[in-house]
Amino acid sequence: MSYSMSPSPRRRVYSNGQVVVIVIVVLLIMLASSMLLYATVNYQFNLSNARSTATAWADASQTAFEATSTAIISGDLATAQVVLTSTAQANMTATAKAYANATASAQASATAAARATGIAEANATATAQALARDPYPPYSGVLALNDPLLNNTLGYGWDVYSKSGNNSCQFAGGAYESTAESGYDGVNAANDCAAENTNFSNFAFQADVTIVNGSCAGISFRGNSKTSSEYEFITCLGSGFWELRAPKNGHFSGNIIAGYSAAIHSASGQTNLMAVVAIGQTITLYANGQELASLTDTTFSVGQIGLEVSGIAGNMNIAAFHNAEVWV
């Protein structure tokens, strides 16, 4: 007796479980590679967009995985292949779009950064030029000395010493300080602290001067520390008094010119910006940006700059100085 036999189904190369595992691995590799590329390109430019896109890809891949798994379990390998192919193409397209968006974002960021850098550089240059500009007529000087007077590291050789009679020059408390108690004539006391490594002829010179204790203080110029000779531009407490004098070899023979000005801050502890412009024989004096006097004098023509305190002998006269600047 013979039996009719229906053809046996063709044995599958992989079981349903194995195919599912393979599909999962393929999908995970595709998803991971796409995510890595996208995250690498776009991370610095739009992290939030990357997260939302990654979430969308994960959702799409999950949907594709479920559809593929269903097709394989039911034996519909053709459908599974179509789903895998569509998913791969979609991920490739999304990756290309993400790369294009990231490139455009990078170019826009680079352009914005370049513009910001250019603006910052221009502002910094303008600020530096404004700070370096000679603030006194004829406004043509170039900044040659700029010392905040915090220490002696800039090489100008400011005097640092302590002499008998409590006369000293020192850096203290974030300033340059001059003190004088002993008198050169038994009545008056004075102490000039020179920048030994300076030598100017035609210039504008200014510094912040604060009388901490005592009577008077100011700036000196065209000086010679070895012979105690210089011009001294001094202001005193109490009335806005100022004077210009020129001691020679340590001997004071009277003021060249003197006066009073409401521009001068006359209380102890107040700071005055004192300045002189010396061009040839013409000397012009300023306090806090206001011209006090202009005169002609031939006593000295070149020399060091310095910072001076003076007052009554027997009193401790102390002055502090900041921000010495010279334009030539």
C-alpha cells in the first residue's frame, strides 16, 4: 500500500530564536554606530537636539525590532528583510541630516566666535590706546613709564632705604612710601625718593599723591639724586596750597612760583593726581587734571623723576604714592 506524502518543509538554517538574536545584534550595531556618529559631531553644538533625535531613533528602532521579530517568528523572512533594510536606510538618512545640521551649526558658531573675538580685540586695542594716550597738551607723548608702584620689579630703580632721623623710602601696603622727620635746616624736613634708572628731558609726568601724615608731598623731576638737585612740585594740607621749587645741592632758596587752587584736595588721606609737563624751558603744572600755572625756567634741563614728602622737622611726615606715568 502506498501513501501519498506531502512535501516536508525545508529545514531552516537558523532557529527562530537564533534569527531574533541576530536581528537584535544587527539593530543594536546599526543604532549604536548611528548614535555615536551623531553624538560625536553634534555634542558641542546642540546637546538637547541630540537627545531628542536619539530618543526618536530609539523609538523607531524599537518599532522596527518589534516588526522584524513578529515577521521572523511567523516565518515571514521577506518582511523581516524589508523592515531591516528600511530601518538601515532611515538611520543612514537621519545620520546624514544630523551631520549636515551639525556642520552648519559648527560653521555658524565659528563665525559668531570669530566676530566676538574680533570685537573683543578691537575693544581691548581701543582701551589700551586710550590708557596709553598722553592726557596733557600737546597730547603727543608716547607712554614711556607706567608703574603702579607696588614693588621694584619693573626696573626703574626706586630708592629703598632707611636713614637716621626716620627718613626712608620703601614699598609698603601696596604703595610706595616716603617719610621724613629730620630737617635739612633744623626747621623743615624733606625726603625725595628717586627712580634712579630714569632720565627724562621733555615729558609729561604724573602720579597719585596721598599725604598720610604731616604737611606736604608731591613729585620731583629733572633731578640728580647724587647732588640732591631737582625741581619739586609740592602741595600741602589745609588750604589747597601748591608750590614749585628747585633746591640745588640740598639747599632750598625759595619758591619759583606758588599759589592756591580749589582743584587740590586738601584733607589728610585724600589723593591728588599731580602732573607736570616739561618741554624745553616751559614747565606747566597740573592738579587733578586742572592747569595751575605755566612758566619758563632754566634751572634744570634733564634728570630723574621722584616722589617727595616734606613738612616741619620733628613731625613724622608720611606720603604714599601710586601709578607713576611718564609720556615722552
